[in-house]
Amino acid sequence: MEINVLGPLRALEHGVSIVPSAAKPRQLLALLALRADRVVTVSTLMEEIWGESIPRSASTTLQTYILQLRRKISTALGAQSGLQAKDVLATQHGGYLLHTQQGLIDCQEFDRLAEAGRRAMEADDAHRACDLFQQALALWQGPALVDVRVGRSLELEVLRIEETRMATLERWVESGLRLGRHGELIPELQVLAAEHPLHENFSAQLMVALYRSGNRCRALEAYQRLRGSLTEELGLEPSLKLQRLQQAILTGAPLEEQSPLLLEAYDAGTLPAPGPCAVAPARPTGVPAGGRRSHA
């Protein structure tokens, strides 16, 4: 079975879609898919579909949804597979389990690649790390489960996946900066900083990339945009580390006492001499953010 949740929900058995069109069975399949090869309890499924307002008929209705899913699976299996729908979507004590027959689940592949990239970074192999992070981010075809209504359980699952994506984006940028690709990363970082105006690390990475590309004034402008967003939205000033980065760029001083991310990503002993306050021409961007843009 092939399952995609990093974007619209897709679930293929023998190349045939088993995704129902009705909202609640679709929601049910999404939760079973995200927890594939693990038992999902009846109570968890009911809470996901109905929240705290579980009707008296919930047990019967849930069984109807399971039957609908099994009919889709049965059609996809055909007569030659040797499997029955109950073998794929199995009833277990207290719940149900979706067997993937060692198929491909994109969120699991994303986690595997992202973790491998993290280990490569720890081993100071920035080239391999960058490649692994790009492979991981290329799996995204949009926001996770963009076409599925989510309840409490799915909401937590989606939040975890999205947070991992954000961390992977940061590390992808970090690996590129370690490789000296400051100028290449500026368009991508400009988009990331604009999409996440309260995200200090993206703004910090943009500041360093701009500065190391000879665009000190634009680096300072990036700081001011971040500061404006933080003060307007949250009533907060940028963190002390960001303020120190701003001062380092203003004076050309060493980047001492910067965040661990910056210290690891950039040879932070000294900054290069500041360049002139020139505005570089805009370039097409290719941010691997949620699969909305390519990063080729």
C-alpha cells in the first residue's frame, strides 16, 4: 500500500485509490493511515470523528464507515491478490489496524530522511545532509492532509509533522550556509522569512546570508522587519541573540555568543568585511516549503 499524507490524502492499494469521498470515512482513513500497522482504539476513532459530542449511534456508525473502507479495499485488491479486505483493515481487540504490507508511507519516509540528514550534519557532512534534507522536503505536496477535516487526534499528528518540516527547513538552510551557498539561499530565505514573520531563526539565517553576500544594509533591514513583526504582533523585542547578531553586522565584530544554530552553521569566528549597501536584483525563488515550491 502507498500512503501520502504530506499534502492531499492518497492511499493506493495495487495502484487503485481507496480514499472515500465522504468526509468522515476520509477522516477515519487518514488517522488509520498515520498510525499504520498500529492498533487505533475505537474510542480514539470516535473522538476524532465526533469530538466530545459522541452520539449514541456512534458504534454502529463507525462500523458502517469501516465497512465502506473495506469495500474500497476489496475492489482495489481484486480476485488475484490472495488477500481479503479484513486482512488489510483488520479488527483487533478494542480497535482497528491498517496493514500496509511494508508499503511506502510518505511521512515515515520524510522522518527517515530528515533524521539521516541530521546525523550527517552531526558528522560534519554538509553535502550529504543538504541532499538528504532536499529529498525529505521534496516529498511535500502541500500542507499535511490539506483536504481532510481534522479532529483532536489528527490535529496533533499534523502539528508534529509540520513542526518537523520546519526544523528540517532550518537544517536544510544551515547545511547550505555551511557549504557557502549564501547568495543562492537568499531568495529562499526571503520567502521563508515573509511566510513566517515571527520566526527568528529564518530571519537570522537571512541576515547572515545577506551580510556574507555583501548586502549589509539588506541584512539590517531584515532585522528591522523581524523587530516590527514581533513588537506589533506580540509586544516583544527580538531575542538577545538576534540583537547581538544585529550589532555584529553593524560593526563587523565577531559573531561570538550567537545561538548554537548560527555557531554550527556559520564559521562564526569573524564576519567578512561589510560590503556596500547595494540592493541585489530579485531572483526566482524555489523554497521547499510544504511542497508549494520546487527547490530545484
